[in-house]
Amino acid sequence: MSMVKCIGILTSGGDAPGMNAAIRAVTRAAIHNGMSVKGIYRGYKGLITNEIKEFKTQDVSNIIPRGGTILKTARCEEFRTVEGRQLAYERLVEHNIDALVAIGGDGTLTGARIFAQEFNYPVVGLPGTIDNDLFGTDVTIGYDTALNTIMECVDKIRDTATSHERLFFIEVMGREAGFLALNGAIASGSEAAIIPEIYLERDQLAEMIETGFRKSKSSSIVLVAESEVTGGAIGVAARVKKEYPQFDVRVSILGHLQRGGSPTARDRILATRMGVAAIDALLDDQRNVMIGIQNDAIVYVPFSKAIKNLKPINPDIMKTLEIVSI
Ligand code: F6P
């Protein structure tokens, strides 16, 4: 039987569509199980500065369609220090919060892991990031919405690319991970995806141009994952201008619009299932795990695995893109 009577919930790092659906589900599942809930604003920063409010079921009404996070978010330098984490711990004790649900990406879960170990404190994480770069879960909250946004944007750019017969490099987010670029390319019918996981091994740009990827087409669109390895869309386009000046090249950087918008049904359902699972995990005396989903089943992934292991790109998906883009 779990001893958890009151949980604290926070969102941290980059916001992702579906975080609100997760906040709603965690809150309501906790209340359903007789726990009380405290919303912690601005992530670990608000925990340190005491921005904490009791949440009732109506505090999370009508938030499921909204992008962003009603709890706000921040990237907190202080939580990286022992002193900062000590202050955070003291706040939790003051508020009688006996477990924490942290929603966010890599940085959030890294913080959660250190904190949980240092204070022997129960923390459950939910993978909330558009990047989809957490190991142990097939997908993360926000990824599907961001993919759909990318698809809609690329569809629009295709119109002008075709009219002018241009080669476009469109940069998408991903923080050194190529999931958005690769699957965004498939969904939008782009000709190729340049992603750090592959660019490190082979010169994707030279391959694409030398195999004549553009021969049968009047326009080409290449999605480029933001990354120091690829140099992003600007870096790749600069190389083309220098090495292959025959192309009429344009660059478009989608930027933060990829993080906004109302979550898709898929993200709302994922976030809701994961939110309920976070409370189940605490009831089950699980701690220091991330909730993941594998083959449509909820799984508990130890923080150490979720953070430390690099989530691999499925080579079959890369192959699929290559087959359909001839
Ligand atoms: O992790 C989500 C993400 O959107 C990454 O894809 C991107 O690299 C980063 O956050 C941007 O961070 P910021 O909003 O702080 O500029």
C-alpha cells in the first residue's frame, strides 16, 4: 500500500503540446485515488521559489485542447546545484508533498533522477518533448502534434517550391535527434531528411546530389534536423551554394511554431494514459521511473535507462523514405 497522500506536479524544460492533458490526467487520477494535488509553477524554479498551489479537479477543466502548459515552464540553473536542490526538497517537505510527478524531456528527467537519488524521494517522470528522444518509449508527448505541424508547413512550402522549381532546405527541431526530420519528411513527401545520426556516418548531401535525387522532379524539399553535426539548414544550404551552384536554393527554419498548437487526438490520448499511469506507478510503490509506451502498453523505464541510452533511429524508416523519394 502506497504511503503517498499528496503529490506535486510540475512541467519543466521546453513545453510540448499535450502537457496540459497530462496535468489534467495526473490531477484527476490522484484525486480519484484519494490523494491531494499541488501544482508547482515554472518547473524546478517555482519549486525553489515556492510557487505552489493546491489543485482541485476544476483547476484542470477545459485545458485538454490547449497547447503549452498551464503550469508554465522554465529551464532552471539553480536546480543543477546541490544548494538549489536542497531548497527544493525543503519546499516539498513544507507543503507535505510526498511524491513528485515531473513532465518534460531529457533535462527534466536528468534533474529528477539526481534529486530522487540525493534525497531518496519518490519521483515519476512523464516524457513530454516534441523531440521524441527519450529511450524506452516509442513516442513522447507532443511529438505527434509537432509532426503534424511540420507536415502542414512543408505542404505549404511545396506550393512555392514547385512553382519556382527550387531546392528547399527546411530546418526542423529535434535537439540533435532526427525523429522529427525523418518522419516529417515521410509525412510531407519530402525528398530527403538530413539527420545527425546518419550525417555522422556518411555524407548524405553528396549522396543525394550525386545519385541525382532531383532528376525526375521540378522541385525538391529536404528536411534538415537542427544540429551542430548537420550545421542545420543554413549550413547545408551554404555547402550546396558552394559545391553545387546549379541549384536555386532557399532555406526555411520552422522554429518555435513547431512547439505550439492544440494537441492532436493521439497526443491527448497518450498524455492522458501516461498521466493516469504515473499515479498507478506511485500506488504500486514505483519510484524514479519514467512512464513509457511500447507496442501500445504502458511500461516503467528507470530514469537511468531513459536518459543515458541514446534512442536509435529505425533504419527501416530511413530506407522507406529513400524508396519513396526517387
Ligand atoms: O527540446 C525541445 C526543443 O524545442 C528542441 O527541439 C530545441 O532544440 C530546443 O527545445 C529549443 O529550446 P529553446 O526553446 O530554449 O530555444
